[in-house]
Amino acid sequence: MPYKIFAIKKNGEVIGYKVGKKDRSIMANGRRYLSNKPLSKKKAVAQLRAVGISESMGSPIPIRENKLNFLITAPYSYCTGEEDEFCHKNSGIKAKELFKKMIGKSPYICEDDTGYTHKRFNNINLLIPKIHKSQCDLLKEDCSSRSNFVSRMDQIVNENGLDRTVVINVHTFPKGDKLDSSNGGHMVMTHPKGRELHTLMLKDIFSDIFKKNPVVMEEKERNLLHERYIGSPLVVSLHYPDYD
């Protein structure tokens, strides 16, 4: 059942907003709205987006009307060999695990290109690049002229609509890394400045579905993949321990 934002009034004046089913029917939790208290418009919009993300991620076969689309990437996962210490080999493994978790046992389409591998089921995309960080740093440089990976990302986003696409970049970090000391071995989620509210919603979803306890942090360094898709409902980087 699709959800919408309702204006909550008191004595004829709007005092806030709540999110509920479009027909105002009672939800499975026995309530009419997702929140007990009226929210600001900004928080209500974030909650509306979050329930869409939750419903899409909570089922191997998303059935929600006007469902969101997901684009999972692992920008630093391409390695030149087993001893390549400048890549995050396990980030590709973690991205694939996330993709499989979301689609369940459903069959998927795989497209293998010179610049990427693209796996897709319904509204869920996994895009793994075939360009090494030393050739072009996808988070800091415009790599379009050296790889068609970014062009493929743009194509997927444009086909589905930026305002309907959640972009998730997967990374890993080694033991003793600055992220490691902050999260005690769990997942770290980094977000662009000003997007903490949306990321906190995803944190709750990940805690419930993936049994992780993510730490949320603002991205301090420039991230071109965050900036490129800043108009999406959610653009975030997931950092997993490399030793997990």
C-alpha cells in the first residue's frame, strides 16, 4: 500500500505532518501513522522516503507501487592481483552479498562489459567497475573518458529517475583504520553534508534487516559519486571491516 504525507491540524491550523497509508487505513503495527507526534515537513519527507526504502529492501521481490530503484557499487573493488594493496577486494564481495540479500533467490541478468559488470533483478542493480584506483580515482576524478563505468551508472539512474534511485557505494577498511576505532567492528555509513536524516533512516533499516549496528558519519573528504547523485532520495557509502 503506497504511503503519503498528511497535514495534521489543530484548531484549524497545521501543527505538523505525519506519514500513513494513502487511504488512512490502520497499519500492521496497529497505528494509523508511522509517528506518534507531528513532524516537520522535512522530517516527514525523509520518513516517507525511508518507508519506501524499507519496503523495497525488506522483500526479495519488491511489490510496492512506484517502487524505488537501487544502484549498488564498489568503486575501489577492481584489483590487478592478489597482492594489490591499493584496492578493496572485499568491498566487491560485500557489495555482491548485499545484492544477493536484497534479491533473495531470484534469477538476475548479468551484463559483462570491458569497463564494468552489471547484475540486475527488477529494480535492484549491482554495478562493479573494471578500473583500478591508480588509473582513475572514481571518488575524486571524472573518470568518464577512461572508463564507461560512470556512463553506465548515469544511464541506470536516468532510466529510473534520479529522484527514484537510491545510490549505495560499498567500501571496506582494514583493522586499525580510523573508521575501525569508531565503530568497534561494525558497519560505518558516511553521507554528504546535510543528508544525515535520510541516512539515519537507512541505519534503522540496516539494523533490522542486516543485523548490523552501523555508525553514521558525515563525509569529510570530497566524494564525486556522492556529489554526482546528490538529488537522489539517498546517496550513501557503506564501509565494512575488511576482516569481518
